[in-house]
Amino acid sequence: MRLRRFLAAGAALAVTTAAATLPPTAGPVLAAATPAASQTATAADSSVGGTIVHLFQWRWESVAQECADVLGPAGYHAVQVSPPQEHVVLPDENHPWWQDYQPVSYRLDNTRRGTRADFIDMVETCRDHGVQIYVDAVINHMTGTGSIGSGPGSAGGQFSKYEYPEVPYSDSDFSDCRRDIANWDDPDEVWHCELLALSDLRTSTAHVQQQLADFLNDMIAIGVAGFRVDAAKHMPPADLAAIYGMLDPVPGTGEQPYIFQEVIEGGGPDSLRPPAYAGLGDVTEFRYHRQVGAQLRDGQLSGALNALPGQMSLPAHQAVVFIDNHDTQREDPSISYQGMGSAHDVAQAFMLAHPYGTPKVMSSYPFTSTIQGPPSTGTAPGNPAGELTAATDCGSGDWFCEHRNPAVAGLVGFRNQVGDAPIADVWTGNGGAAAGFSRGDLGYAVFNRGGVLNGQTFQTGLPAGSYCNVASGSRSDGDGGCTGAAYQVAADGSFQANLGGDSVIALHRGETGSGDPGNGDDPEPPAGCEFAVTAETWWGQQVHVVGDLAALGGWQPANGPAMSSADYPIWRTEVALPTGASFEYKYIKRNPDGGVEWESGDNRSGTAGPGCSFQDNWRG
């Protein structure tokens, strides 16, 4: 937890007003969107770091439905859900996402995501479909200075900064250092002063430890199987060890709940670094985001490979890795689905295919302000929770649902299939922008963040045969073929493929076909079509081309290929499109905060073929 109410209101306003206000007819003419069809994949195997997906700010009913329709069939191991306890309600801040990280009590009765009954149904439904629930647990603090006087909590509870009768906590249950942390290199301050003016719990006392253990055990009794411990770095390891030691086993398994802890690496002594907490449970490896995530954003696949595992702070079996999380995507939107589009799919697919750490896939929603809360249905009469979170509709544009994208969901099954098989047959090309590797003789994956590569040969450890490209959504059809793209591996373990920009090919033994399927989706190599548009922008804006083909983002602005400004004011890019395909497209301008401006007028149209080129002028 890092971004809270203490992001300046002025800065938030500046971000909000920077987003473009679009005319109602500016976007493309679209057919009704439909969610991706669920696929059957290899069951999750927790022994090899089964995949966690963070359904950030989803309401409980939507999580339950997603477990049944998508997560279970895809092979996801667990869902990280947002904090479920009673939270502050901040209408004056437009109900920001971070209000949920300020507890008022440990009651699950009513939050903006649903009721206790909804929560129980979610846990049971997900468990029935083979998916565990991990709760984002806020146990370091209660509310902040700026939240006092905002009214009752989401379940109607009364509170002041150092008094919480519903728990109960009183003044003596909070640390004596009642000011913000000043010296981040001093463990005593980091552990006992206030993080962003949030009331710091005295976690060393038996009373506080018991209240926290009771809170966690209440959820364990429901069936919650694990916890992400928010702000773990701000509690002494000895206090956390005492609390964890009071936790019950998970019903039905007899195992202790899975624990992973938020420890943001910075300065200070070893007692504040990730290894100091790794003996208590797994730890979030922020170096992965900062180093591997940045390399993948910048198209340096070879650099990402070189960073693992030697440049990380933790061994693989103790690290939870992520390209971005709910905090980092607001601090650095350039490493996020909103900032990267389809390139983010490539990054998350790489994370899933590589054996280092336990991967956590991010699933988020668009935002134009860093404090913006989730899509909402508004307030409900008599409900003190304020604006209520809307049910997730992955086809509406209100939610990204990037965990459903084929290159991500398909690689979840790939990871389950290859288990702990070692990396071999490492290949890099395209100036370091493309890389591939085998996972023993069980699978092979290759990733491209650069330009089109045609007729490339890849060496794998796979036996000869026909394999479905699970990264494109292709699966065994049950009749000896594949539902989509397939590749033929020769007797020597090699296969040939055409690699488009920002693309992934992933083959494994669990999804195979038969016969000679050729060389992927198309009998002819894809056409490299050049797009060029003359468009003036202000500093920080980026121009993208977006259209109705998958390679053009499927009309999703976040997925449209970015264009180069090297010849400004002419913006250029080359996109690999299926030869002979007719398509429609438009240009957009994307602001640094994620806001989108569509050009005006009707959709443009074209046909892909050898030497195809489209020279256009921006239509204001």
C-alpha cells in the first residue's frame, strides 16, 4: 500500500482535467462486445508457484462468476481480492480506491463490493472450481487523519483516529510515535511511526495481536486460503511471526494459510529488506517490476532474461513476482496495461512462462486520475457504503480484464503443464527484442516486442508433432486438431514460424493436434503494413493506430500499436496483418494519464497485402 488520500488534491485534479473530453461520436462504430470464451486447461499446481490473479476492486459476485466461467477452466490457482473489512467512506474524495485500505472494523458485513453473505458465496464458489481466495489483509494500521469526520464506515461503524469501538481498539492500542515516518532508514520509525498519517497499530501487544488473529481466522473459517499482508514492512518481523502463529489451518486441507507480504525494497539496514521477512512467508519482489518489467516495456527481452534470477533480492521459491500492481501502475503508468496495451500481454506471458517466482497477474480498470475508484452503480438508499462497485462487464470498456487475453490465460495453462522443468534452448533475436526458450521437453515459448520476423526457425525440446499455439487461444479440438493456430515440430525438435510485433507463441504437450497444420494462422506470411499519419501532439502524448483486427487492438485503445515520432509530425509504425484481410481503423492520441482522444469522422478502411502502406492526416 502506497498511494492514499495524501496524494495532493491539486495533483489529482490536474491529472483528471488533462484527460481528453471526447465527443460522443469520436470513437469507432463497434459491434457488440462479447467476453472471451473460456477454455479448458491443465489444473493449477501449487507446487510450482501456481498463478495468482489480482482482480483489483472486483465485487464479490463478479469474482465468483469469474472463477466459474474463466479462472477455473484456465487453470488459475488463486485470486487476490481487495480488502473485505469495513472501510471508511469518502464522498468528498469521490470514493477513491484507497478508502478500502483504511479499516474501521473487521466486520465483513458491508463494503462497496458486497456483503458477508456475498463474500462467503464467492469463497465457496471459487473453491468449488479449484480456485483459492487470497485476501489483501490490512493489519498495520486503521484510518488516516484526513478520513476523520467523513461519517460512519461502510457498515455503519463509528470511529475516530485512535478509537474503534467495533473492534474494539482504544488509544493505548496505537503506537506512541504519532507523526509521519521521517527517517526511512531507521527501523524504529518505519515500524512504529505513521505511514502517510495512518493510525499505526501497536502490533507488539497481546490484545492487538489477538484482534488481528481473530480477524484473519474468521476469514479462514469461511475458507479463505491465504493473505497478502499489506504494508508488512511497517511491522517488526517478530510481531508478524506472533500473529501468524495464532492462525488456524484452512478447512478441508489442514494446511496453514499461504502468506505473502508486501515489502518494498528501499534503503536502510537488512532488517528492512525483503530477506528479513522471507522466513515468515513469501515476499513481493519489487525488483521484478522495476527491472524485468522495465526491460519488457522497453522491448529488451534479452535484458529481461539476463536479470533472472541473479539481479533479484530473493530466491525463486520465496518471491511473488509481478509486472505491475495496483500501486505501481499509478506511480508509473508506462508499465501497465493502460500504458502498454498488447505489449503488456507479452510481458505477463513472459512472466508466466519463466520459472522464477510465483507469478501474480494484474487485472485492472481504466483510470484518468491516480485516486479514481472502480466503476460504480452509485449510492443505494440506506446503504452506508457509499458508491457501490459495479458488476464487472469485460466487454464494456469499463474494465480491462487483461487476465482473460489469450496470451495471458493461455500461458497460465502452459505454466501448469511445464511444472518445474528447466529452461533450455534459449534463443534471442531481433536486436534483443525477441527471445524464446524451452521448458525441458514439455513446452516452448517465444516472445517478440520488435518488428515482424518471417520464416524464423526455433529449436525446442518437444517431440515431433503438431502443437496448438495456446498464446493465441488455440486448443485441442478433441478430434485430433486445434481450434486455431498450430505449428508442426520436426523430428529434430525445430519448427518454423512468422512472428508479428508484440506477439507470443507457446506450445506444450497438453494441447496437441495431428497432421501437418502448416505454419501458424495463415498459409501466407503476414503482410507488414505501414501506417503513417501527420498529427501534432503536445509533450507526452502518443499516437496509436486502432482497428477491428486483433493486430490493431480489436478497437481497444490500450491494445492499438504505438507509433514512432522519429519523423514528427509524421507518426509511423509497421503492423503484421493477415494477407488479404480487409479491415477498418482509426488513429488515437493517448495522454500520459491514459486519457484517449479519437480522431473524428468515419472509420478508415484498408486491405492487407504485400507492400501495403497507408498515408493519412489526423482528422480533428
